[in-house]
Amino acid sequence: MKTASPNADWAAIFRGRRDRIRARTGGGPILWLGHAPQPRNYAANTYPFRQNSHFLYCTGLAEPDLALLSLPEAGRDILFGDGASLDDIVWTGPRPSLEELAAAAGIDDVRPAESLRGVLDEARRQGQPVHYLPPYRHSSVYALSRLLDIPMEEVGGRASSLLMEQVAIERSVKGPEEVAEIEEALGITGRMHRAAMAAARPGMKESELAGLIQAIALAEDRAQAYDPIVTVHGEVLHNHSYDNVLAAGGLVLNDSGAESPMGYASDITRTFPVSGRFSPLQADLYRAVLGTQREAIAMIRPGVSYREVHLGACRRLAEALRGLGLMKGDPAAAVEAGAHALFLPHGIGHMLGLDVHDMEDLGDVVGHGKEKRPGQFGLNYLRLSRPLEAGFVLTVEPGVYFIPALIERWRAEGLHREFLDYDRIAPLAGFGGIRTEDDVLVTPEGARVLGPPVPKTVEEVEEACAR
Ligand code: GLY
Ligand code: MN
């Protein structure tokens, strides 16, 4: 069992979370299904275990094969599971008992896993709806299908939209104990980023840097919050291969973050020069990205929509790229037309919490509320567009990318010619990409960048790369 930060009454916090969600959902019981181990090929050879984040939010328990039933009456929660068998103890060692797990989560009723079905049957006999969230693992689809007699292909569609909405409301606003967890993870993440800057050399493989940063988290018994992106091809937005060699004069984009003890994510991106010094063009584009990030952070405050922040940041980027001769015309008109998306096709950021893209398994209800996603290329990739509230934790991650296939296609189609100078853009098709990303708390007054500072200005990055 992972131990939580000692300076919070976690059992009371978990109880409070369950009670609030229960009170707002109403009606029947809520079934919170924990994750099962995922075998690689046989049952005892598993992928690293990661608990379902909603289950983690309600219990903090990172043990496999648990389920929690929140009954409609306040404070009535039952933890279902089976303690370790003698075989389990022989092969994998002693584990905390179900009673110990329940006590840590503020639950005082425990029952064997096999009795869950009977309690659910009884609720259904009484005509109560059983609320559950859409599962994102196949083993959970199967378990829900068996427990609730729902055909597997209908399990996702019959998830409780009321519960989804209430969970999105509850988990979007982070408590101080959650912000503390994210900042704790950011401490390790900062060290991962500094180490990568200090170690990079021409001739190294990306995998050496990826190994180095993961070792820093692993040495503290921490997981990565997601597969790190460590690449000389920063223009590939979610590039997860590490087989390129670092070349003098090139850039490395490092998008990586450790998890906190309770499973909270951190998510930082820095881009730095392999040889320790940015070229003049790299420095110009890097500063354009930094200015865009500054603009976005300055706009963040409760009541402002993240779509407005995104668009304001894009206008700032378009202005900077016009200054560098890559774009032309009015920046606001260019952004309205979507021309800037050639360089920045993704959104300015996303929610961060127990998952790096927090609660994206719940779909657009989290990032977009009841609004429909726009169809325009670039805007259609926004993960978050709705009005901000104090307590949201977000990433702010602008970038500039030169994606050869996109440049080629847009140029051939003559897209946005009035805003894009293709004769100056096309020769940069091998440039790669730059992204700068920080994690930000929305405060009543504005925004606070979380965690210890990680080298960010051109000068700070070059100093951290000093050879
Ligand atoms: N860290 C990867 C992402 O934000 O998509
Ligand atoms: Mn991110």
C-alpha cells in the first residue's frame, strides 16, 4: 500500500469526496470498480499495476481487484475484495488486509468480492438504478457486463451520465492536498528535466536520455505519469519512439512527468539545444513560444473560458511569427481563419490531476461541458475550452511545429496563402518542434505556476545545458 503525504487526514478526505458525489447523484447505488491486474501473457506476469483514477479518487487504494459500492444513504460505503490467499503470500508476499485497506479509506464495511453481485441484484430488484462510469479497460467492461447483466457492447453506453457530470464537477476543482501532491511530483519532474539538459550530447541516442530521466523517478519508487516524449522530432506531437541520435545543432523536446505518491500527475515540457546553444532562428522561435505561454498564463482567471485563452495565445503566436516573416496579414484574422494551426495544431492545454489528461475517459463533459467541439482544424483538438474556475489545475503548453506532411499538403492546396509565406516556411520542414509546458493552478485572482521553477528562458536553458 502506498503511503500518502502524512500531513492530510486522507480517510476523512476520501469520505468527503464519496459523500459529496453520492449526495449530488442521488437515487441508486454507485459502483466504483477498481482495476484488475493486466497480464502480459500469464496471470502472474503483469504490466505495472495502475489503479482506476476514479476509484483512487474515492479511496486512495492502489490495490488490484477491489470494488466499492456507495449506497444512497450518507456514509454507507462497502469495500468488496478478497484478502491475499496463502498462495498469493507465498509468491508475492503479505499484503494489507481488506480491513486495513478500508480503514485507510475511511470505510467501515468490508465484504468478500463474491457478495457484490447479490447486493447489486437486491438494488436492481428494488428498481434502483446502479450508477457507474464508462470503463476504459476491457477487463472492467467484462466485469460490469457480468455484474449487471448488460451485454458487453452496451456497457459504455449505459454508464450514468448523471454520475459522469457529478464526478467531473467534483474532480475538476482540486483541494489543497491535491495541489500539494502535484507540486511534490513536480519536484522530481524538475530534476528529470534538468538532468536531461545537462546530459544531452551529440551522438547520444534519445533512449539514453529517456532512460536517464525515468531512472530519476524510479529511484524514488515513482512511476511516470505517462510515457515520456523525448525526441529530436518535436514536431511529432505524441512521439513515443526513442531511436534517433542527437545531432549537433538540433533540438531535443522532453515532455515528461513523475507521479506523486497518491498517483497525481505532473506534465512539463522543455525544449533545449543538443549542443548547449540555440541557433539564432531556434532562439527566435523559442522566444515566440515563451511569449505565447506568458500571454496565456496572464489571461487565466476564473470566468474566462480556456478557448478564449487558447485563441488569445494563438494571436500572440501569429504576431510573433509575422515578425519572423513566416506569417503575414492581421494576426487576429489569421487565427480566426485557423491559419496559425499549421504551426500549432493542438490546444493550449488540458486538465491535470490523477491523470495527465485528467478525466478524459469521461469525454467532452470535462473539457467542454455541454458545448459542442468546433470543427475547424486545430480547434477540433482542444481538450479544454470551458470557463475556468478557481481550483482547476491546467497545463499551458504552446508550441511551434514544422510538420513536413502538413506543410506540403497545405501548400499544395494553397490554404491560407494570405496569412502564410510558404516560400519561407517550406525550407524549415526539417526544423522539428518546440514546446514549453507548465502546470498552473487557477486561483481566485488569476494563476499560479506550480512546482519549483524549471529552466525556461533561453539564457536559463543554455545555462542548464552548459558543457
Ligand atoms: N504530456 C502529453 C500531453 O499533454 O499530451
Ligand atoms: Mn500536457
